[in-house]
Amino acid sequence: GENVEQHPSTLSVQEGDSAVIKCTYSDSASNYFPWYKQELGKGPQLIIDIRSNVGEKKDQRIAVTLNKTAKHFSLHITETQPEDSAVYFCAARDTGKLIFGQGTTLQVKP
Amino acid sequence: GAVVSQHPSWVICKSGTSVKIECRSLDFQATTMFWYRQFPKQSLMLMATSNEGSKATYEQGVEKDKFLINHASLTLSTLTVTSAHPEDSSFYICSAREWGGAEQYFGPGTRLTVT
């Protein structure tokens, strides 16, 4: 089955800097890759996703890139703000269920 | 759009009792709903997948007789934790997906504490 590895587990950046989180997946059949932001005590919030027929997608300060050959995808957050501090999860899905990475705790220092 | 609600947001129950958690899709029809469990500082663990009108499919290691899932309508799924024990204490999160849609939206979660 699918396995998703996520790095780093923790990331601390200064406000205004960029943050990059990387994930690798094992199943080449996976075709949908969402990213979720989870704040303490809340459910995950879908922030951006990408399908396997696209290499890059951007939404304001957030972008995701996908390298199907290498089976990895990354989340890029530019001009980070304190409110970006949260746990971020990547996930991969082929036919049915999402398989999640282990999560990255992002801390943005003001 | 794409709002999923859960009720209750937190619940405390005594060991041996049962607890029901409701999950609703508010502005779309959820043909597929998922139930996850999350321990502190850990990732989401899928417990089961349910399609409207069908029996739920449980992940390996999840006791179907203990975690009863019902998905009787396109907007409502319920998870009942039967004969709850302290080790069932966790954060339970539901998720929903529309037919033909790729996006999967999560509810706010329910904190269950079994004393």
C-alpha cells in the first residue's frame, strides 16, 4: 500500500521568510496530493492540492510542486506570518483513501 | 462552501458506556465519509470508510463491533463508540467527499475522554 514520508518534523522560521515542507510517496498510482493545515484542537483544513497531471499550483502565498518521476511533492509558503504557525500534513491518494504524512510543526517567529 | 460539522465537540463519559458522534456535510452531499482517530502530536489514522447506504469498510485492527458507523443519508454519518474504555480516549475527526470530487473536507473533531 501507499506510504508517505514527510520532512522535516519541525520547522522554525522568522516572519517574512519562506518555509518548505517535503513529502515522498511510494505508490506510483497515486494521483491526488492535498495539503492540510491543522491548528491546535481543530480539524485539518484543506489549503491546497495538486493532481498528478499538473506539476505546480499556486494560491497567493502558498504553492505546491509535484515531481511524479521522483515521487515527491513539496509545499512552499512565502512571506510567512505568525498565523501560519500550525501543523501541516501532506497526503496522497490513489483510488480510495488518503494516506497522511507524519506532519510538520511550523513555527513562525515574529 | 464545503463545510463539515461534528457534534459534540467534546464529550466525557464513564467507562462502559457508549458515545455517539455525529458528522454532517452542511452544503454538499457526501457520498463517502471517513472517520479518523488522532492521538496527541501524531498523524491521522483512518478508522473506516463509509459510502451512503452501504456498510462501512474498516481498516485493519479497528474493531467494527466497537466502533459502529452508520451513513444513512448523504449528509449524515455517525460513529458510536460502544463500551468505551479509557484507551478509547482520543480526538475523533470525520471527513467527507462528494461523489466524483477529489477534495476531502474535515470536520472540527470531537475530543472524547473516557473516565
